[in-house]
Amino acid sequence: MLEHIADFTAWPILTGILIGYVANRIMSGEGKGCCMNLIVGIVGSYVGTFISHLLNIELLGKGYLTNFVFCVVGSIAVLWLWKKLFD
């Protein structure tokens, strides 16, 4: 049972860091650190899912690459909004 809990918590953290890193590299050309990448990746994943619902695109069953692209797009939107509000 504990191995399922470890899989459940490790996968979103690893993908969140990767998504945040890719979005930070696209927006600013540099990484912001592991914690910032994780936060941007997780929040961006929710924003990307929201964007897909606005565009009426169902992500379930479309594959990992489609989900990854929408999560990166959502993370870029979060970083863009952050930059507009606080920089």
C-alpha cells in the first residue's frame, strides 16, 4: 500500500518541476530554482486544464504529450501574469 502512496506523490512533484522549468526557460531564459519551478508547474497545470476546458478540449485519454503541452501553456500564462503584476 505504501508504494502506491509514494508513486502518487512523487509523480506530480517530478512533472511539476519539469513543467515549471520548461515554462521558466521559455519566459525568461533561465531557471528559477526547484521550489519555484514546482510551484509554477503545479499552478500552471491547473491553469492549463482550465484553458483546455475553455477551448472545449478534453484532455483525458489524449496522451501525456497533450497534457504536458497544456500544462506548460498554463505555466507560461501564470508566469506572464506574475510578470505583469509584480515586475
